Amino acid sequence: MDYNKFFDNALGRLHDERRYRVFADLERIAGRFPHATWHSPKGPRPIVMWCSNDYLGMGQHPKVVGAMVETATRAGTGAGGTRNIAGNNHSLIQLEHELADLHGKEAALVFTSGYVSNQTGIATLAKLIPNCLILSDALNHNSMIEGIRQSGTQYLVFRHNDVAHLEELLRANPGRPTLIVCESLYSMDGDVAPLAKICDLAERYSAMTYVDEVHAVGMYGPRGGGIAERDGVMHRIDILEGTLAKAFGCLGGYIAGSAKMVDAVRSYAPGFIFTTALPPAICSAATAAIKHLKSSSWERERHQDRAARLKAILTAAGLPVMSSDTHIVPLFVGDPERCKKACDLLLEQHGIYIQPINYPTVPKGTERLRITPSPYHEDALIDGLADALVQVWEQLGLPLHAKPLAAE
Ligand SMILES: Cc1ncc(COP(=O)(O)O)c(C=O)c1O
């Protein structure tokens, strides 16, 4: 039996569908973010990263790096096992307190990634609620969909951010224990969920709410608690889920909510119980990032300023910026091959790294570049990106819109 043939066939299908993924060999440089090194086939080359989810550059912040080094030096590298075997390392406990405080909840529980927290968290919660019905936003992340599937409970999908449709589904299932599952900020379009209206409905129909704030924690709200904090509804949401790997610059995920809910997930979730805990050094680094962003608004303000400037400059250059209410700046391409080619040209000819976003991450025909400016993308880098994009757009025959006329 030629097993490799199966794999080769599977890879061939991806090539045929133009969605075989290639990852560049990159090396980040602490203290110089967003500058990095690309280990290209022709040797190392300097590049600028324009699509990192280290949204605020906290992965290089001296307090965060310092906490990681100090803890690793003091406590060693690994956690020594699952929490079941090795106990709670003290840094994890401190991190969970920090997270519970960030979200104003009784407790928080840390997992090895945001993906795992959604997958095992949602599956476990739904299994623990008898006859649970899950109502899930149509654009929810794969980790949430996997959690929903694994729960084995009935689920219905409501149209993206459509509260009228959500209410229809709630009304059709009166008196049934219901878990509403959505994101606060959708990372491919940069749009935001109507959280207050979702909370109104949840309260009216006695449903529980589970909100993924992965692309918002650290970046929105006066203390970085996310969109729910910004919108004044954090206390109305039952379960908040987040990551330590994006704005907090580290690794790991979590849920926060009532002490009973957290204790139940801790006690039943296989994705929590049967895997080695996060290393103490990562926990300390994440705690340092969260603490810093609770009191420092500089990163958040500068981040929004950079996003607004980038959108304005790209729009003025005639580039097809898709409308977004947040720091995510999607640029429409609408074709997988030219999307990939645009990224190759940006990297090879301009030293600019942006990953193409193709199906299945976004629907076919809506392929795009997803640009994420950070507080450290200076004006000159933004201007350089606009120039490079215009050149690439012209090279590939992609449409440029007429430039807006200057004000008279
Ligand atoms: C909405 C959403 N939730 C969860 C995750 C997974 O988070 P993590 O990268 O920490 O595994 C992602 C990853 O990008 C995401 O986009």
C-alpha cells in the first residue's frame, strides 16, 4: 500500500483548487518590530511585517520579555505536566486572577491556546447543559464550530450579526436552555457584533452568552477588556473567551465567567485535563502584558491612529480598502491566484510581508489581503506600503479606483 499516494492526492486537490498554503521562513527581531528577516531561497533579507496578530507589539515589550526571562531563569522551562499531574504552577494562578479581574468575572481558566479554549470550552459547556441548543453566528471561527460539533448538541446558525434572525430562533425555541455563541470582532472583515442587542435578547429569552474576544482583548475598552468592556456590556456576558497570543504577545487562551462555570469546565473539559499546562514563563509574560495594557492606553490609541491613517492613505491611492470599523484593514482582490501573486510580488520586490487570505478562510470570490498595522508602523512605512501596493496592483492589472479629488 502506497500511503504517501493518499497524501499526495490530497495535496494535489489543494493545488488544483489554488488553495495550497505556503508559509514564508521569517525571523522576528525583538526591539525592531515590525521589521523582521525573511530567510528567502536566496539568503536572509530584511522585510516589514504587515499582517502580524501581535497587534500591539507586546511580544517584544521589555516588561513582557523581562517577565518571561526572569521566570524561566527562576522556575525553568516546562510546566512539568498536566495540571492534574503537576499541580497548578503559581504563575498560572496569578495569570488567571489577572484575567478574571480584566473581565470583572469571578474566575478565569487558562488553556494552551485560544483554539483549544473554544473547542473544548464550548463542547464541555454545551454537554453540561441538559437539552442545550446552541445558536451560532454564521461567521464564527473554526475553533467555535469544532467545539459546537464536538458537543453533539443541536445547533442553529443565525445570519451574521443579524439580531432579528437570532430573535426568530430564540422565539421558536421557548423555554429551552440556549447558548448564544458569537465573536465580538470578526477578524477577516473587521466588523463588530451588536453585543448590547445580543445581551438584550439573551436576557429576554433567558439564554446564556459566550463571546469570543480574541481579536479585541488588549485593544479595546479602557483597560483592554475588549469590545464588551468598550460597549459597557462586559457584566452582561456570561462567558468571555480570549487569547494570550495576539494583543498580549504570548501564547494560550482562556475563558472567564462565574466560579461555578469555570470549575465545571476545569473538571470536565478533556482539552483542559489531558494536556500539559502552559509553561510558567509564558504565564508570567502574559500577566505582564495584561497588567501593562490595563493601565497604558498609549498602545491602543496609537494603534487606532495607525489604522485610520493607513485606511486613509490606501483609499487616497485608489486601492480597494474594504470598509471596516476596527484596526483590521482588508484590501479586496477577489481572485485566489492574483491574491497569492500580489503577496509574492510584495515580498520579493518590496520586502513587504502580507499573507494572502483565500478560501476557506473567506468565501470564494472575496479573496483579500488582510493588513494589520501596529503602533510601530511609522508614517514612512505606511507611505512605502501604499506605493508598493499601487505598483503591484498595476503589474497584475487589478483595478485602481479614481483618486478622490482634493477639497477645493
Ligand atoms: C476568532 C478566533 N478565535 C480563536 C482563535 C484561536 O486563538 P489562538 O490563536 O490563541 O489559538 C482565533 C485565531 O486566530 C480566532 O481568529
